[in-house]
Amino acid sequence: MIQVVRQGGDFARDFVQKFRSRSEAAGKKVDATVAAILENVKANGDAAVREYTLKFDGSIPETVEVSHAQMEQLVKECDPAFLSALQKAAKNIEDFHARQKQQSWLQPRADGVMMGQRIRGLHRVGLYVPGGTAAYPSSVLMNAIPAKIAGVEELIMVTPPGKGGKPNPNIMAAALTAGVDRVFLVGGAQAVAALAYGTEAIPKVDKIVGPGNIYVATAKRQLYGTVDIDMVAGPSEILIVADETAKPAYLAADLMSQAEHDRMASAVLLTTSEKIADETVKELYQQIETLSRKDIIEDSLDHFGAVILCSSMDEAVEFANDLAPEHLELCAKNPMEYIGKIDNAGSVFLGNYSPEPLGDYFAGPNHVLPTSGTARFFSPLSVDSFVKKSSFIYYTKEALAPVSDDIMKLAQTEGLTAHANSIKVRK
């Protein structure tokens, strides 16, 4: 079910390549299908959206937009314990992301110069939320709450219609909790296209965020530049670095918590202890028998899982930085000793009692994270993801005069004489 190997040799290099290749671009057939959908929606608007909704979802809702009154009615169907947990999670997410908000600034100088930066939320953002069996209320919170903190003026959510066109009550509860402004029952690449181009019913947005299947991800990738996107996320992954003090039962449970996402998910354990490695494998075999997604977990661990024995914690940390995982758990006697050495990871979980699902649902940091090694250069979704920045400059005539010759020299050196002339006429 899972390989146990020693670090070094060809395996590590080959595994890193295999790990990253999981997010290679969609095939030509998917690209072509999505491109045709985007062009149709761009040309025909709501008519095209309805056509694809009927084709892919089997029916068209009586009303595409869900009113707040309808949402509030649907929330009454939710489990009260779920609603309570949702509210607590939302509070933690809000508290964490509120610390990320930046302020505009202005710097006047005595010589007649004034410079600054204006920071404001995007005007309108689209949030894609999967429906059906892959309905994740937690993703609504993680995307919508930082957007609202950033000052986004209008947050538009799209989600596929359920059976008979009925929205998912849990998704509606999350939308109300997070402050989503409008909700439309449409999914797939056609929903992404509607957000990017705008239709008669669905407003055009500046940015599209949120997870989806290969068609949704491909649509976002093809539309990047027409609108901004959060990222093209690949399959989920977890890397655990463990010393001899770690608890195998916990390690096995945490590996499978990511492996159950889909067959392309990756779960890797790096440990300095052969005993920990052996006992973790035994725990995998025991615990998997009680889990509902056993077949998916087995496939994931077989193809993209590994237990890798390292000669030292430093070697394990070095390998972790090379892999640059989405989720990184440090299950060690003193995890704080290593946190400063981890340069490449989406989110880091410290100690035996900070499992990855704590971050997925409740603690506060965002669970929209870079995958497939892109944590080397990408960051988690944050308030910064929903703002734009403009700089501004003010010089008086007296402030411009002493620097005019320097500016003209730089412009002339680059052969841009009109730039130089713009300064010259003011001398």
C-alpha cells in the first residue's frame, strides 16, 4: 500500500518529479472542451449557461439567483451542531485574517515631495463552490472571509444546483455566515466563464477564487488575464517530518486524512526512526479498515505515498524544503526548533496535537494553499489576495528642478528622448 525507502539515490529525485507532475496541465481534449464553453458563454451569455446547466446538471433551477430569504429558509434544515461549529470556525478565521490587513500610507517630505500607496479591496470577486458530494462549507469561509476583510465591495458566489435545483443548505449557511452578497446556482466551466465575461444575470468580476474539478481549474487557467485568479490548485498533499518521539497512530491517521481527498493526493512521512516507520505502516493497515474512502486512500498511498527514512532531522528538513508541500507537520520533541528552517511549505503544523484537519476547518489560517511544489514561490490565500495597490507621487516645481538633469540623463541613455523632453519643458 505504501513504499518504505531510505533517503538518497534515485528514489528521492524521481519521487519529487512524480510529486510535481501530478498538476500538469489538462489534456488537449479537456482544453478544447473548456475553450468551446468559454467562447459560447462569451458570445451567448445566459442562453449558453442554461444550455450547459441542462446538459451537465440535468435540470435548470426556476430562479438562478438565490435570495437571502431563501438562504435563511434553507439554513433551518442544517444540523444545529454544524451551525455552531461553523460560527466558531468563522470567528477564528476572521481573527487570524484581520491581522493581515494593510493600511494606505502617505509620506510627505520637507522638500516639497509627497509619496504614498493606496490600498483598497477589489470591486467585485467571484467565488466558485463545488456542489454535490464535493460540497465544502469550509472553503466558503476560507475564501469569503478574507475577501470581506480586504474590503471587496461585492462577493458573488456560484455553485452547481443540487437535485431538483435545490441549493445545498450547508453551503448556504456558510455563505450567510461569511457575508457573501449574491449566490447563483450554476456550476462548471460555464459558471467560471459567466463570472469572467458577465451575462445578463451574472455580474462580471475582477477575480475568481475557489476550488473545482479539472474543467473548472482549466477554465480559470484559460481566463487568467481576462480576470485574476487565486491559483490553479493541484491534488492535495501532506508531508510529515517525525522523530523518534512521534506517535505512529497519529502519523497514520494524518497521512490518510489527505490521501482520502482523491487518488492523486500525496501523503509522505519522513522519519529518522525505523521503529516509527514500521509502526506507522502497521497503523495504516489497521485504521484504513474503518474508513469510508478506503479504496481512494489505498490508491493514493500506493501511487503517491511514501515512508522515507532519513539519517537526521536536518536531512529530513532539507528534503521537505525541496518537496515544498502544501501541508507540513512537524511531529518532533521540540518542533519549534525546526520552524525557522522550513522555507518552503504552504502551512506548517507543530507538534503531535496540531493535525492538518485543525487547519482545514477551524484554527484560523487559510486552507487555500499552494500545491505540487509551488510553495517555493506561492503563498496561502490571504487578505492580500483581494486587494490592489496604487502608488502616487507629488512633486512641487521646486522639488523637480534639482533632479531634472538626472532624470533626463537616464531617459536619454535609454534612447527615450520624449521622456527626457517631458522633463525639459518644465525646466
